[in-house]
Amino acid sequence: MEAQIEALLELRNLTTVFPLKRGVVQAVTGVDLTLGRGEILGLVGESGCGKSVTMLSILRLVPYPGQTVAHGVVFEGRDLLKLPPGEMRKVRGRDIAMIFQDPMSTLNPVFSIGEQIGESMRIHGLLDGVGLRLPWPFDRSSRRAERERVLQMLAEVGIPAPAEASRRYPHEYSGGMQQRALIAIALSCEPKVLLADEPTTALDVTVQAQIMDLLNRINRERGTSIILVTHDLGLAAEFCQNIAVMYAGRIVEKGATDKVTEDPRHPYTHGLLACIPRIRGERKKLDPIPGAVPDLINLPPGCAFHPRCSFARQECLGHDIPLVEVEPGRVVRCILYTETR
């Protein structure tokens, strides 16, 4: 019997919309997820399916005119959606940190990397017990403690010559080094949860492996819980204990990684796996999923995947398909399983 993992972060029927002139974009609809302490959870799906908006909703960083309308983001027993702005700022960065998708547009080009890492620690007053607080300026001992901590973080994420690297600006870093710098900023306050939004985007295969090994080591040595957002189901299968597959703003399948990858139940999950090239075994032609993610303003009635699904039938239309537990810890949103209940 598997041991129960203590829940650290829970999304309860999370819904985020963007009211526009031509209609309401249903970016995230009724998402339920649980992240355990020390767990790496993969959130997988095509571009435009709502993964990044889900992460931004957790931190209440959804850009205008986006609105998170229901129901709860519970972290250590507190609903983050109900916290006053001042209390939420204390959580953001200190308890829950995020690695954004594009490091070049996230890092500030006019400040050195060392200054950007130090800023996060100054705001949250975490410098090895120095108890630094705003406003500036700081005394000499505080600055020394900040510098030592910055160099420690740069070394920890594998950036060589930390003293020299801390004085460099983002444009002087390669793509992989920029991503490491973002990870150093996210880890500087020792968060309990790390939201990694496509952390290997636009990186070559070797650097991708280095970044993922770094995140794996952070999880193993610090016990940091991680949500890994990716469109690559193969990448998630290698590093995550559990996987949630997302399509058109909804979770369509979730469960233990080995069960989801070895025996996919939802046609969309099956399609994602069929798109992964394989080096070993029988050579097969890649079978891409036809069509594209639907317009989130004009979602088709019933199952949003049915226009692209080879198993589609008339029963898929006209009503929402619920998540069905097909085995303990494994749920699927598909008419094939609602009929068997």
C-alpha cells in the first residue's frame, strides 16, 4: 500500500477567465490539483491549453482583464485568493516562487544578475538571519551578507566564477545561463513550492538535460515541491512522480506517471504519446494529433477534444463530461468511461 503524501498546495475548482469585447476566454475551467510535499507534478498539454495561466492564477499574477472567479488556491491551509494584497506579496517569492518561460524578457536588462538575486532577498528579509528590511540603504554588514548569499546561490545553480558572473548583465549570459540565473532568483528565499513554466524552452538538448537535472537535485536535496509545466510528455515522464494532462483549460487525465504513460486512457493523452519519437524498438511513423486547440471563446459543446478525436461519437456533444475515477488515484474526462459507471 502506497504512503499518502501530505498535501502542500491544492487547487479547488480553479477557474480563470478573460472578458474581451468579442466574448469571454475560458482560459482555465474547474481545475482540481493537489501538490504534495516533496513532489514533482507535471502539467502537460499543447500551447494555448491554459497551463501558464494556471500557474499565474496560483500567484494572483493574471494580467488584466483576467479574473480568477472560483474557487480556491489553498496553500498550507490558507486560501491565497482571499489574502489581502500585502499578505499575498509575502507568499509570492518567499513561499511560492516561479521560473518564468522566457528568461530574456523576465530578467531586467539594466541591473546585474547579482543585484536581481539580492533584491528578492532584501524584499523578504532573508539573509541568513540578518533580518534585512526595507527601506534602503543598508549597513556594511548587511551588504556583505547579501553578497555572500548571492555568490552562494550562483554557485548552487552551477554558474562558474560566481563573483565575476554576479556583476554581469542578462545580455552577457547564454540562454542556459539566463535560465540558471532565474532559478537562482526563485530559490534565493528558499520557497516551499517552485512553479517551473516551460523551463527548457528554446534550449538545446544538452542544456535542457542540465536544467532538469538541476531541478531534480533541488527537489531531492531541499525537499522543494515542483510543478513542471511542459508540452513534452516524455520530459514529464522522466522527472515527475505524477502527471496531469490539460486540454482547452480543463484537466482531462491525471494519475501516477508510470500509469499515465504506459496505459493512457484519454484519447488526447494517447495522441501526445504517439507524437514522441522513439530511438529503440520497432520503427513507427509519428502520428500527430490532427487539428488545433479550439478557440477558448467558442468552445465546442460537450467534450472540447471531440473535433480531433478518433473515438468521437454523438454522446460527446451537448453536456460537460465529468472526471471519472477509473482506478484509485487515476481520473479521466472521457465519455468512454462515464458510460461504464
